[in-house]
Amino acid sequence: MSLAEGKSCQIYASDFHLGEGTLLADGTENPLEDFEHDDDFAALLRELDAQFACSRADLNLMGDIFDPLQVRFLGELADPPEEPAAVYKMKQIVKGHPRFFEALAWWVGQGRILRFFIGNHDAFLAW
């Protein structure tokens, strides 16, 4: 029996600042990437799911999970305030962090709740 059986849990995380990924297209290290813990994050979600197997556990991502300022647009570190740029940058973030997004999909697939809150670095999510 889990120590958390029957209880509700709210899990909070913020400020991951995901960018293009740890490696650039040419295979070199990306000096702008702040988040190198995709596998650790996936393992944490599995551990939390096991710990709260018999209870509700909601994951609340509280802002600055993504950082479009670290994603190149048209080869430049530019951040035009336009929907096409935001969509492009989000696609690059997803491409650079497949394990992170697989872990989120797995979490939701377990019937768990996932909430995103917009922070100052990821205001582009409004588009």
C-alpha cells in the first residue's frame, strides 16, 4: 500500500526553460539550452505515478517551462511577436525534447491531470 493512498496531491514545477535541445542540427552542443534532464523528468513522473497509484495527482507546470528566446528563428536569435514564429519555435522545442513530451503524454495517458500556466518566458503560448 502506498503512503499516499487515498490522498490528493498537487505537484508544481516551473522554470525548465526548454529550448531547441542539447544538440544543434550539426551535432554540436547547444550552449543556449538550459534543460538537460528529459530522462530524469520522465523517471520522476513514473515515480510520482507509482507513489500516488491509488490517488489523484495533478501536475501543474507553473510557467517558463519553454523559452522561445533560446530558439533560433530563420537562423537568428529573433523573437518576432507573431503566431507563425511562435508555432515554429514550439515545434523546435518539441523536436529538441522528445522524451520530455513523451513523458507528458504518458502522464496524461495514465488518466492524470496536466495543467500549463504561462510565464513571462513562454507568453508565446497565448497564440
